Amino acid sequence: MAAHLKKRVYEEFSRVVQIPQEEAPAKKLRLSKPSKSAALHIDLCKATNSTDALQYLLHFARKPVEVESVEGVVRILLEHYYKETDNSVRLKIASLLGLLSKTQGFSPDCIVDDAINTLNNEKSHQVLAQLLDTLLVIGTQLPESPTVRQRLIEMACKHLSDTYFGVRNKCLKLLGCLGMADTPLTKDNDGPGASLGGVRDIQSIISDFFGDQDPRVRTAAIKAMLQLHERRIKIHEIIYDQACRLLSDDYEQVRSAAVQMVWVLSQLYPESIVPIPSSNEEIRLVDDAFGKISHMVSDGSWMVRVQAAKTLRKRTAHERAKELFTSGEFSSGRKWADDAPKEKLDTNTVNLIASGACGAFVHGLEDEMFEVRIAAVEALSQLARSSASFAEKCLDFLVDMFNDEIEEVRLQSIHVLREISTHITLREDQLDTVLAVLEDSSRDIREALHELICYTNVSTKECIQLALLELLKNLNKYPTDRNSVWKCLKFLGSRHPTLVLPLVPELLSTHPYFDTPEPDMDDPAYIAVLVLVFNAAKSCPTMPALFSDHTFRHYAYLRDSLSHLVPPLRLPGNGLDLVDSRCGSGSVESAQLFLQQSLNRVSTIQNLEAPGAQDLLNFTIRDLQRLGELQTELAGAADFCATYLRCQLLLMKALQEKLWNMAVPLCLKQNVTATAAAQQILEETYKLEFLYSGLESRQVATIHHVRLQAKALQLILTARTRQGLDPLISSCEKFLQDIESFQRLFVAELPHLQDSFVDKLLELMPRLSSCKPVEMVKILLATLRLSGLLQLRLPEQIHRATATIIEPTGESDNPLRFTTGLVVALDIDATLEHVQDPQNTVKVQVLYPDGQSHVIHPKPSDFRKPGPDRHRLITQVYLSHTAWTEPSQIEVRLLLAYSSSSTSLSSSSASKLGWSDSIDSLPPPEAAVEGTIPFSKPVKVYIMPKPARR
């Protein structure tokens, strides 16, 4: 009884009352990094002499600095600057101040006063020059601060009287980059403007140094004036006379810059009238400038000749006629003898244009330096593109340049003739000279010439016969040019159908009475002739009547095997009506409308578990794939959309209801399926991001959103397989970092992601940061299953990167034989379409039968760019292996390398960093994932390593 009473007493009087507390806000972790300014201060304090300090500064310059640490580092550097006596250390500190001022996100207005103060107290000329360069960096970083700009200009004017040429150069450069036309400088300044006792502008101060005793300063003064012109400040016309005097300067740098200055002024004031020396005549400024620049083509320095040849211009006949009319030199007819000469002039005393200007282009084309010849060819190209008559006149000179001893000159001449080919028609003698280049050993020269012939007009059928004969010789001598020669004949036939028509019986070896033997379809030369004839027949309906019976069969064969070279034809005869079914494909506009309608139809899916959603996605993916096959213009967009919808379909299948309602031991097979789906989604997102060009920020955000969903699915599967608590905790932390990275990268796109998976996660972020891993997994699963399908919005132009391996063809049954342990070279020839930066991203993979894989990175010189968005890869791959008992096939394919840390957004932000050309200071958006994407069909090649003879 006593025990029972005691228990009741304790129950009544020992009650524990819990007072409900307010829920504490989740604590946010902030990773603190060691202060760069403190570390630099400690290092500089440890330095016992100037050599040690310089070594510490050099070591510090190799490391990136965060934005929040820049100001502290600058203060430490300035503090040490005032105490340092060694010029080299102060010079390095001044250089570091300029580099730090370029840091993205840092405003250098807080160090302007200190930088100007150091400038006023500095005695070393070299350090002064570096400080002025730092001031220029600060001024360019603060373009909207007129007060700072004015102070910097005043400091530059003050030091223009320095005895060291480097200081004067930097001052002039600062005036050119920061000076404004409406910013007068008064006599209070200590610079050159003070001596005149009045208000002067930037241009007059800069022009004073056109006569400086140092040629480097004179060059800097001209370049500063040109910098004003580039900043849309109109140069005064009075500068023209001073620039013309500098054309006869003793130093080539000055003359080269003066040529640029004269050309700029001729474009600004073309109709101004200037007097002609040694006569009473006047001439337009543009004509006078043309004569002077033409005269510089025969300058003693090849650098000046190059600059003069690049800037040559010529008036058109219309302009010259207009000048005569406005000057009154045409007789009006109203007055007798109104066009008679007013006075008798001695022709020997009138020199309208300097004698050296006559034949300026001929001088340039025959110059001893190939750089001058290239510049002259480029100048001819610019003028010929704007004038058909001038193009005809310069044709013979350009054709002569095909025989130049320098390959680069020959190549440039071919490109120029290709650009003006619409204005010209080649004669037979000119074509003969052009075709002689087909024997050149350089593949680049031959392919450039093939491209030229594609767009060249010829005058007679003999020209067609000559071109075909030389191209067939080229094909026989260089069999690797096969595809280039076929393409050349395709365009040659389509441009000249009437000239090909009388040659058809001879080309096809037909006879009106006798049957001729059927040619071999494996002969590349016969295929070349058929390509020429069939493309001419497209515009000549009478030509098919000259075909033999086997020609119709050969057309059907080539139409299927080489459809890109053989056009669709209507060929009635022998019961054949070969009308290509691809001719009636719909327009691009209707296909684009269908693509948009398909995306709109898919956008009606509410969430990933909506009934019928999988069937709708399956049908839409099938339609988009078929659309890409029918319309090549929309192939990239259709493939992009189909790949994105395939990712959504995989996600739906992985999140099926029955998979997640089973006990974990009973659904091992389903777990394997979901794991494979998550991995495939990740791979597809990398393809979407790096295999397609033309993506905007909205599409990149959508791709990263799908990647985040796949990572969430992987995290959920990790929790279900019960691999341990530590891996789950680290996976949860990594996923939270991915969410923060997404928010930081795509903060501008978040309004377009309403009700999406990431939008719901950002709302739940405080809860996710503080909850346990198991609860976090449950939240992710519920959010993932209820998230809607994010609608995809297509940009204007989107293209898929593609590659086609031309050589090796993979058709040969003869193995490449080589001795075991040694190497054999395999020639690779491939065309690349819409590949960004191929020199760094394209690799060649060789896969051996035993599973070994070798990846080769081609040299940058192996890539050529024949056209926009098109590259050519011509390289060699070296193969080696141990002995085999019989020949086996290896696979060769092209890979596109990528790194997730080099996305378009992060790379664009990194390119704006000015501090140390490093992006290490930026937190990566995610752990860098590197990989490769196969983007060409594999080609199989037989090889046979033979055992070495004993």
C-alpha cells in the first residue's frame, strides 16, 4: 500500500512540463576562405630583400584572387609600394594593380586617388610608364565616371613633357583611349597645352607630338589619333597635311601608321579640295590620298608596302564622271568655246599624281616580299567585288599569280578569284593557266581550285572539254581527290548545260547505229563524267534523248548511292519514269509549323504520371525523327527536341507507380532499370548541351533542369540500395550544391521555370538544408513525381554537330600489312559541320578487336576551314599491335570532347575575368565531368600485323 501511495505521489508532483519553443531558423553554412591579403602581407613581411619580395609577388601573380579580396590585396600592395626602394619591385606592384583592376565585379574607383598619388611621387621612368598603363586600365573600367576620366587625362597631359619616350607613349595612348572631343584642357595644366596659354582639345595636343624627336613617340601619336577615330570621334581635317608629311619620315613604323591615318582622313573628307604642290591646281582629298598611298607601294620598307597595299582604293567610273560634271569640265553648249583651255600649261610641270603611284597594283603584285603580294591581291579583291569592269581588267593579273612561288600567295589568289567569279567569264587561255595548278602537290591548293571551278563561268564547249580532261588527270594522279572532283563537276555541269549538250555523244561514247560496250561503274572517272552529264541534263530536257539504255540504269544506281551529287531527273524511256520521290517534300515553313505544333501538344502533359503521357511522347519522338530525315534544314532542331523528349520519357518510365510501391528486396530488377535510365538521361543531357550549336540561355537552363532531375533520381536510388549512411550524406550534400549552382548560373531564367522541379526545390531549400538524409530523399521523390513537363522553346537557329569520314572508306578487303611492333600510318580525311572550336574538341578514336581503344588528338594544323560552319580534318593516325593470325577489322570514329565546367555560360563569364586568365577563383557550377560524344559513323578498316622475321 505504501509503495502504491508513493508511486501516486510521484506521479502527481513529479510532472515534467515541456514549453513549446519557436522553431529555430535553419542555419546557413558559409565556407570561409583564407584571406589573400593576409597571406600576401605575411609573405612580404618575411622578405628580407627586394629579390625575395619580387619572388613572392611573382608567385602571388600566378594565383587567382576573389572579388571580395581584391580591395584588401590592393591596400597591402600600396602599403608595400610606399616602403619599397627597388624599382623592379615597384614596377611589379604597379603591374599587379592594373591586373587586379580588371577583376570582374570589382570597381577600381576606390584606388584612383592612391594610383594618382603614386604617380606624382614616382621618380623612375619605367615605373611611371607602368603606372600610366594602370591608370588606363582603371579608366577603361570606369567609363561612366567623367570626373575620373578628366583627372586621368590631366595626369597624362602633365607627364607628356617627360624625357623618357615610354612615358610619353603611355600618355598618348591614355589620351587616345580616354580623351573626348568636348573635353577642353585649359592653360592651368602643366602639359604642352600650357605654353599656348589657351584652351586646347585632345587632338591638337596629340598632333603636337607628330614632330617629336623620337620615332616611337611619333608612331604612338598617330596610333592615339587613330584610336580616337575608332571611338567615333571625328578627326579634324587639318591633321591631313601633318599626316602627309609623315609619309616621308625616316622610320618605317611612322610611315606605316601615317598610311593608315591618310586613308582614314580620305574616308572622312573625300570631297574636300586640297592644292597640288608645284601647281595652281586643286584635287579632291580622296584622289590625293589615293595617289599618295599608291606611291607608298614602292616604299623601301616591306612593312610600309604591305600597309599601303592593304589600304589601296580606286574611284569608280561613275564617281569620276560625277566629278567632271560638278567641276564644270563638261561643255554645257550654251556658250561658244566654254570648254576651251583657259591658259597654256606645260605638261612637265603638272604632276597630278606622283609617278610612283602609276601601276601601284602591278608594283604590289610583283613585289619581292610575299606579304606585299598577298596584301595587293586582297586589295584587288576588295575593289573587284564592287566593280564588274575592274574585275575583268584585273583578271589576267590574278590568273598570273597562280604561278607564284609561294603557296600562300597562290592560295590567296585562288580564293580572290573565287569571290569575284560572278563578275567574270574565263577564256580558254586563262582557263588553261588556272587548270595547270591541278598538278600542285598541295592538297589545299587543289581543293581550293576545285572550289573555284565550281563557281566559274567558261565561254566555250572547248573550255568544258579542257576542264573535264584536266580534272580526270587530277583524279588519276591523286585518287584521294575523288569527292572534291565529283563535286566540282556537279557544279560545272549545272552552270553550263548548253555547252555540255554537244559533248554528250563523245562523253558517253554513244553511236547512232552501233551498240557500244557498257562502261565499268566502279571506275571513278566514268562516275565523274556521269555526274557532269546528269547535272547538265537537269536544265536541258533534250539531253536524255542521247542516253543509251545502260545510262538510265546507271542513273538509277547513282541516284541511290550518290544522291548528293546526282539531281532528280524525269527520264522517260524503256518503261522507266525515274521521278525522285523526294522532290515533292513539303516546304520548310510547313515543317517548322509541324515541329512547333508537336511541342505545343506535348506541353499539355501536366506531370510525369499523367495517363497516356508515355504514348504521346513515343508518337511525338517518332514524328520528330521522321521530320529530321525529310527536312535537312530542320534536322538539328528536330533531333534536339526528340532527344529532350526521350529524356522525359526515360524519367517517366523510371518513376512508374509500381516500382516505388514494392519492398526494396522485391524490386532489384526495377532498380537496375531505373539506374540505367538515370545514367542514360545524364549522357543525353551532355549531348544536348555540347553537340548542338545556337543554343540560348533558356535552352541551356532547360537542359540543366533535366540533368538535375536525373541526379535526384540517382540520389533516391542510392538511398533505396542501402549502401551505407556516409555515401548517402555526401550525395545529399553534393545535390544541395548542385541546386545552389543552378540558381547561381540561371538566376535570370528562374521566372520562366515556374512550377518546375527546381522551382519547388528552391521553395523547400530551408527544409532540405536542415532535414535528415532519409527525409530529404522522401521529399525529392514526392517532388520529382509531381513535377510537370518543362516546355521547350526553340531558338531561331539550332544545328547539330556532324562529321563524315571520307577516307578511309571502309570498302576495301585488302588489309593494311605491317610488321608487329612497328607502326603503319592510316590517312584520315573527314568533313565537320557546325563544330565549335574543333582544334580543341575533335579527337580520333581507334578501337581494336581485343577491346583496346586509343584516342588521338589531331594537331591544329590538321584542320582547315573551307567555309562558314564547315571544317576539314586531314590527318594521319599511327596504328600498331602485336601479331595476329588473320586480318581483323579496327573501327575508326570521331569523338567530340566536352567538359561540364566549360559550359557556354561559365565560359562567357570566365572570359570577362581580367586578373590572371584563370577561372579557378570561380566556384564551378558542378564537379567537372569530362567525356566524349561519338558524332560520326564508325568506319571499319582491315589491318594485318605480321610477325617479325627471325
